[in-house]
Amino acid sequence: MKIGIIGAGISGLSAAAYAAKAGHEVHVFEQHATPGGRARQFVTNNGYTFDMGPSWYWMPDVIDQFFHDFGCSRKSFYDLVPLDPQFKMIFKDGTLDMPRHYDEMKRLFETLEPGAGKRLDAFMDAAGYKYKVAMNSFINKPCHSWWEFVSPQIGASVLKLDLLTNFRKYVKRYFSHPRLIALMEFPVIFLGASPEKIPALYSLMNYGGYALGTWYPMGGFYELIRAMEQIGRRQGARFHFHHKVEEIRTKGNKIDSLTVNGEEHRFDAVIASSDYHHTETLLPPDQRNYSAIYWESKTFAPSALIYYLGCTEVLPNLQHHNLFFENDLDVHLDEIYQNKKWPTQPLFYVCCPSKTDHSVAPKDHENLFLLMPLATDLEDKEEKREQYLHQMVGRLEKLTGTNDLLQKLDYKLSYCLQDFRRDYHAYGGNAYGLANTWSQTAVRKPAIRNRKLSNLYYTGQLTVPGPGVPPSIISGKIAATEINHLKTV
């Protein structure tokens, strides 16, 4: 079959590689000059290399499986190094460095709370079990029906998966020290909801991150994107950059063609890796899966205010990953999900890859990526962005003992709601897709298949299995597998 793929983000790259491997003629249309979507990269004139989006390399086994599926190894494409410590957490009354090695992790827990080391064993044993069941029985499902999850293995696992317990209650069964609670709750913030709204099943994230480790691909996260594109090309996929899909044309109950840069291209099937809501606006209203009311009712994961900064001196006391948790997590989350306002007491994240990789900044300089989560659909003005930059830089100065940090910047670029809308047609300016709440999990996510057009499939962070780099890789594989099923019907 001749297959068109809309968008060369991570899920689109994955879908292209798997569909081409299956023998299809695959054409990928990307409106930007390079692949990657939210995981693009840019290089400045004065020597900085910035990854635009993902920076946490977790669940390395899932990423390695992508390479194995094509008979190759990640090692052929880039060097992956473990981070030790994995990250730093900054609190009002001190800091905490998360060790790489498990024995050191246990000792850290024990120093904060007697008995917590042994309880960490129990927590991680349970989390590891959930991770293995999820990887083997849950995450690769297309989620057309709950019947896909009816099996003896899943039935035997139900109680151990803690599907009906919320994550916060679950963590507090094991730990009571505020720092340990913050440490264990942190991974699910990536899932886009308060720990009170996330099923305890997602303690699997603690295993996927802490037990399997935090890694970094030398050269930047974009090395993964380059590798995925190369693998797709090796399978025969063709990539068309600066090509924007403007309309999806249908005939009866099928897609007939895509209008790209004003020209019509016929396809037997289409996989949309573009923003799900935006993709549906390219269709007639009666052929869309969901209405405007549906999208308005969904709970979106946070958007973000991002700053890419180049600093002319080395900053002490920073690790590669740094989490500024001096303020109350629940206050910040309420302002994202309940009050829908710019945060009054923000938490934020600083990535400093130059601590690990000297190629991403000039000698004796630092590459800084600042990210503050915030609600979607806010008014986004430059003066508001600058206000929060000053707040974040002030807290960064306190940690590093640096004065006049803003005066030491030789590169500065902000990225926020308007940019997510412009570059990715992101609904509400979202950065991470839908929150993984119980009401938006598995079959309750937007469907991977168009219900009115038999040859249109969706992939990416707004459908199954959800947001994040490993889930997006899996999502592309699921969509490509569905296309193979279509071929045989």
C-alpha cells in the first residue's frame, strides 16, 4: 500500500520505520525543515546546541527495543551515558541528589527516614512487577475495546496493579518524610496530573526512571531523532520536509488524498502524527471522531514556559537535571488544573547538559534549559515570560551563588503557548498531550482509528499509550501494525 504520514515527530518517525519495514511505500510530510517535532534541535551562531523538548532519557529498554526491531543496536548511532547523580532536587531547606546506584539510593532513604530503605525495596519490587506487566500486556494494545485486556495474566495481576488506588495515597503507605514523598511523586508529574488523580499503577514510572536509570545520549537528545530517521530511510521511507498537509480529502468512507503545499497526493491509507485535534480540522465535520465540546471537556497535561539560555561562565552546584521544589507542588498543580492561571508559587526544572556534554556549549560556558509547567489556554505575552524568567534566574542564582546571571547570558530565547500553537498546532498550546488520569487511560483516550474513515489512523501523545518519548515510539508501532491489519482485510 501507499501510505502517507502527517508529521515527522517521534511517533511519525516510528510509524514510518515500521510501516516501511512491512513493505509499504511510505511518504512522510513534515512542515518544518527537520524531523523531531517537539524533539527538534537548533544550533546558535555562537556555539550552543539546544534540544527543544525532551531531555529525560528514561525507559531505555523501550528505546533499545525500537533498534532491535530493525536488526541494529543503539550503539551504532550514539553513545549513551548514565547520569550520576540522576538529578538534584532543591527544597527550601536544602538539596537532595538522587544517586544512580540502588544501594546508595537505599542509604539516602534510610538517612531521611529510618526503615525507608527496606520500604523502598518493597515499593520498587511492586513497581517493577507493574512495569513488566504493563510492557508485556498493556502498553502495546491499540485499545479499540476493553476486551483486549481480558486475559488470565491480566486477571491474575489486577490486585497487584493497584488500578483503583490514587498515587499519592499509595506513596504515603511507604514513606512519610516530605522529601521522600516529593521524590517519589515527581515522576508522575510527567503524566500531566496531580498525584491524587493518577492511578497507583503508574508507580511503574518510578521503576522505569529510578531503577532503570537516567541516561543521556552524547550530542543531545536529538541523536535519537537522527537515528530514527536513518532507520526509516533504510527501510525505504521517504521524507518530505517543508511540506505542510493542508487538507485531507475523502471519497465515501475512505481517505482518497492529501493536499500538500497545494498539490494533491493519493494514498491508500494515512497515519496522522500531527496534533489529533488539528488533524481532524483538516476533515469535513461529519468525518471527525470528536466535536469541539469533546476536546473542551478533556484534561490536558501542562504546557510550559521554556527558556533556552547560554551562560558565559560555569555555574557551580548544578547537576545535569535540577528540580526546583522550594514551593508547594499542590498549589502549582491547582493553578494548572483548577484555577487555570499563571502560577503564583512556581516549581520549575533546569537542564544543564553542558555538565555532561561539552559539545553543546562553548568552552567554559553553560547550556541552560529552563522549563516551568503552566496551564493551557492562558494569555501569553512577552512581559509575562520575562517576569517568570527573573523569578527562575533569582532562584538559580541562590543555588549557584552567582550574581547578575542575566548579565552573563550571551544567548536567550523563550518558547511558550503561542509557539506550541504556531509550530505544532497544539490544542490550547499544550506541550505534553492529555493527562493520564483514570478517565483518560487506555480505551478512554482518543481512538487510534477514525470511526468513519476506514483508512485513517492517529498516533502520538494525544492517543494511546500516552505522552512521553517511549510511549510515542510505541504509539507509532501500534499505528503501523493497524495499517498491516488493514492490508490483510
